Amino acid sequence: MAAIRVPQSALPDLALVATHAAKLPLFSQILDELGSKLQTVGLREEFSQRAGIPLADVSKILDRLSYLLSVCEREDKTVDAVLSEFTAHLEKIAAPEWKSEHLDRWRLAIPNIRAALDPDGPLAIYYRTLAQTYGFQNVLYESRIYTELRPIFNSAESDILRAVVTHMLALRYAGNDISKSIYFAMDSTDVFRLQKACEQALKRADVIKKGLSSLPWSTEIAGEKE
């Protein structure tokens, strides 16, 4: 098994975890109160509002805790073992300034962090839900359709003879932690087909969710807030 390592770039986020560890039980409380009404996509926002932590910081905290959960699963180690190795490595590699300001706070936060990393707790459920939702080679995070007018000139390039309205589908996605873009020329038929495909996808997802509503677990549509 590989040794657990803490990248220097993670230290600011780990300081946030230590600073706000006492508020981590709110995560479980929110899920208990709202149950299936709360979708994964809205969990960070709800936790941010209830805990009084900026949303950007909440994302960093949950991402670092999710990473610790992934280490537990990948290395087949207990939460206590991972936290012990993680803390020991922090003591070795952290800058003196970080240790002076945050290391004692991190040690004091370990009980709350340990509780948050319960393998069947709400954070673990959140982590596994995200893993199932976005566990693909590429993940789309932005799509736009650009519409423009393109003139057709005469051979001398002195007059416009006619013009054509064109569409371009622009997709931005992440693959192997690298942001990529791809562009497609589209005509009106393509746009209508894409619209129909999107409407069908939304309808199918809604039908599936309603059909599973009687089962003993909640089912959410990926990306849906309500």
C-alpha cells in the first residue's frame, strides 16, 4: 500500500477543515431534517448558509474530507489509521508558520473529523453519490450555442450576395483533470434534434424518479436542486 502524503497545496484547505470542524455535525443534522428533499447539488449551499461558512470554503472543506474518505477506501485502512498517518505527515512537511497557527487546532479537531468520516455517515454517502454521478472519463461543465450571421461575397470580395445564419455548439469539459473545449457546427435541424433529445432526457429522468419513489431509499436526479 502507498504511503499517505499531504501535498503542500492542500495545507490552506486543511486549515479550513480544522477551523470549522466543530460545525461538521451540521452536515448530518441537515440531512436528517430534510431527508430526500435535499439534493446533492444543494447540500453545499445549505451547509454554507446554516454553518455561516462561505460557499467557496465549504467546497474546499468537503473536497478535502472526501479525499480522506477516498484514501480510506483505496488503501483499505480505517479512519483512525488514515488520520494518524495524515497527521504524522503534516507534522513533517508543514511550514513552521502553518504548524504554529493550525497544527494544534488540527489535533483538537480530529474527533469531529473522525465522526464526519464515518464510512456510512452523511459525508460518505455524499462522497459516494458524487463518485457515481461524475465517475466518467469526461465531465461536461459548460455548454453554449452561438448563433451568427456569415456573409457570402462575390468573387471580387466587393459585394455581399447573401448571408447564412449558422449555429455552433461549444462544449467545455474536464478529462483527466484537464479542461478541454470542443466545437461543432450545427444547422437548424441539429438544434431541433438536440432540443428534442434534451426534453426526452429530462422526461425520462422524471419518470424514473417517480417510478422509484415507493422504494426505501431516496432517488435524486443528478444536478437537480429540488
